[in-house]
Amino acid sequence: MSPLAPEPIGGVLVGERFGERVRVRGWVLRSRSSGGIVFLRLRDRSGSIQVTARKDALGEEAFRAVEHVQIEGSVVVEGTVVRDPRAPEGREIRADRIDVVDSGEPFPIFAEQTEEFRLDKRHLAIRSRELVDTFRLKAELLRLAREFLDQEDVVEMTPPVLTGNPAEGGAEAFQLDYFGRPGYLSQTAQLYLEALLAPHERVYSLTPSFRAEKSRTPRHLTEYLHLEVELAWCDLDELIRFIERMVEHLAHGLAARRPRELEALGRPPAELEAIRAPFPRLSYADAIERLKKSGFAVDWGSDLGAVEERALTVESMSPLFVTRYPRELKAFYMLETPGDPRTVEAVDLLAGEGFGEVVGGSCRETDLGRLTRRIQETGNDLASYEWYLDLRRHGSVPHAGFGLGIERLLRWFARREHIRDTTPFPRTPSRHTP
Ligand code: 4AD
Ligand code: MG
């Protein structure tokens, strides 16, 4: 019957399409009816456009059906593109046929509802402009990361997410019953990437990581997307330079490819273009001195929490590297600083503008004896790390790596208040549904 192929709304919005017959499909953003004309704002993945339809063009029955379509109901429209100076895009589709696919029930989400209600209805709230823009940015960020790592000759690996080793501290691992034995949801893929290093030398993975932290903060999720890189023959300085190249590439790429979404979310793309390597570096010891001078009650050995990280970066747009932390603050696998057994070859990248840690990395301990001692000293079960120790028995080489929280990075780049709005279905201590 109708030979006209459906097309994206975005294509109807550009070029000299006036007088052409088009067919579009989508969801109703708004609708009203007056004086025998129905006005719809129709949305698809590519854009939105005004559609008008007269009762005499559709026929009585079809017109009534269209009038009953709710917000977020779905329709297929056929009509002619006409100039209309009153429409935001200077054009509209004058429809002579509208097929209602699902007229829908009244849409439950509207202005002035609590955040809790919106989170309960997250499966519907993800249709909002703001979240649509955010997840397009996220997809672009993942594409850019893979492109960058490919250019750098780093190979993607697929480590498991179910594991017997809680590598980042047992207390914060989600434990589960693995057929009668303890199992964990992975906190990091690092140990597996270290194993894959000998045959591949430069590896990365992009997997969900899980943290059973009861932290209700704007930067903690219990499930997040973790980009982890592990590089053979790499020291701390090379690691820092790799991280800085990557973060610069991601910032510039996002600014170049998604300026509209960034602008809409309140981040002018020029601010991301201004993120340029080299980023300033500060040793942990100097960070403590700087904080003391600003009146913080910290001493060598104090952990840097959200408040301290914020103080170190809030006045700068540039991110900041903090290096060589006390080993008591860090995980068992980190390499002791040569000539300073109190610290480890660790680096955190703190985002600009006070957004806090986005990357954590280090050189890895390669000495079998020291590594064994650290596993024991940190209260881990040596037997379950036997396989990891094997890596130090068979062709161990100097290596380093890091983990980057994709949602943390996106929160900073897209200037989101809360990390939950960088992921479609946020997992937090109080919520794992919908
Ligand atoms: O600093 P973390 O704990 O380091 C590791 O897990 C290393 N094993 C990574 C590695 O070297 N392969 O975590 C790395 C990053 C943090 O810098 C942060 O960006 C993110 O993961 N992250 C979280 N993101 C959201 N919610 C949480 N609860 C997070 N915990 C860590
Ligand atoms: Mg960390």
C-alpha cells in the first residue's frame, strides 16, 4: 500500500525538503488539539519535529484516535514538509495519515516530582533529554577510549567478573555463594590483566566492577564500568604519561564529536579542549604539606578523602596527579618506591574543579618474597593468591597499570552533580531496582 520508506526525523529537519512527502515514526513529546487541528511534537533518536493534522485530512475516527495519544505514546506519520515560521525549526510535517501504534497510558513523569520517585521510575525517566544526551556522551567516550587504546597497540581482553579473589580489600567485596564456596563480584580485573601481560604485553579490559561500600556520596556507585590498562616494561613516569595522553584524547575527542550534548549539559566544549598534557604532578608528601597550610588537620599517613581531594583541585580546571602514597593506604600489589620503603609507586589522577579521583594506578611489585609478605600483612588468604604468585615465578617483568572509572570521568566531563546520572540504572547502597 504505502511504498514510502520511513526516515529519521533529523533528516527532515535539514535541507530543502519543502513540498516532499515523508514518513516518520516516533514518540509523542507533547500534544494539543484546538479548532479541528492536532499539534504533536514527535521525537525519534535523531531529533524532534512539529506535526500538524487537520480533522478533515485524517477523517473523524483517526483524528479522535490521535487526540487520545498520551505523552510518550508512539505513532507513524505520513505527510508533506511545509514551511512554518512559527515552528522552532521553521518547518513542520502536515500529516494526512497518522497510525497510532500505542496510544499509551498517562505518562507518570512530569516536573515537580521528587528525585526518589524519578529513580523508582528510572526505566521511564531515561527518556529525558538530559539523560539521553548523557548516555550519547558515554557511548562516544567508550568509542574514543577503544580507538585510543587501539592506536597505542593495547589489546582488549575479557577477564571474568565472577572471582575467588577480592583483590581490592575483602571488606568491600560483594560475596556470594559459589556452589558452596565463597565467590566474589570482581572489584578489579587487574590480577587477570597481569596474567595476560606475559603473552600480550599491553592489555586492557572494560568490565563492570563492584564495590560493597555503603558510601552515599555523589561519586560512588556499587557497580561501575571500569577501564583497566596493564603495560609491560613500564615505570611510573611512563604510566603517568600514558594516562595523561589518554585523558587528553578523550576530552578533545568528546569536544570535537559531541559539542551539542556537552553544551546542553552545561559544559562548554572549549573547557574540555583546554585540558592539555602535561598535567601538574604533586607527591603525596607535598599534598599533605599543602593541605596543612590550608588548615587541614592531616599528617603524613592520613588518607586523602573527598574533602581533601576537592581542596587540592577545586581552583583549577586541570586535573592533578598525586604520586607516591604511603604503602599502608594502598593495595598489597603496589611496588615499593626504590630507596623509600615507606611509600609505593602509586599515582591517582584527581579531576579538575574538585570532582575528585578518576584514575588509580601503580607499578606492580614483582619480587616474590615481598609480594607474599604484603598479601599476608594485609590480611589476605595466601592460598587463594597462589596462582597470582606464580606470575612472579615465571618470567616476571617490570609492569604498571591503572583503572579509570568511566562514570567518574563522565561526571567530570559532562559536569553532572551526581554520579548516578551518568549511568542508566544506578546501583547504590539503597537501590538495585529497577
Ligand atoms: O582506585 P581503584 O580502587 O583501583 C583499582 O581497582 C586498581 N586495581 C585499578 C588498576 O590498577 N587496574 O579504582 C580505580 C578507579 C578509581 O580511580 C575510580 O575512578 C573508580 O575506579 N572507582 C569507582 N567509580 C565509581 N564508584 C565507585 N565506588 C568506585 N570505586 C572506584
Ligand atoms: Mg583508588
